[in-house]
Amino acid sequence: LQRTDEINELLDSGASLSGHERNCFFLNTGGGRFASASATSGFDFSDDARAVARSDWDHDGDLDLIRDNLYRLTFRDNT
């Protein structure tokens, strides 16, 4: 139980579980090939990203991206 409390204290202070590696984002260019779009996508944060979902979140007809990490969601409009 003591170790759990220590881990919770670290997370509450904003500590990273991943060591702050940069997130990667790849674009499917067809033919089994992918190109790195990490920097241009705006998703190359150095935090604990967990998942990315695409949806027309704001119902404007364009796909949006939503990224989840340990602490908050990040929304990218019309990506």
C-alpha cells in the first residue's frame, strides 16, 4: 500500500510514466507505406499519450482528432 501511495503522489505532481518520449503520428500514403507526420500534426507532445480517436466532433463535416493522455484530452479541429 505504501508503494501505491508513492506512485499516486508522483502522478499527482505531474511526473511522467513514459520518460517524456515524443509521440509519433504516421500518415498512410498507400501501398503499405507510411510517412511521419508527427511535427506537422501537432501531436508530437512529450507526454503520456494513451490513445487517438478520429471523429467529426463538432459536426462540421471534417474529421477531427482527439488525443487522450494521463491527465487531459487534446482536440485538433479539421485535421
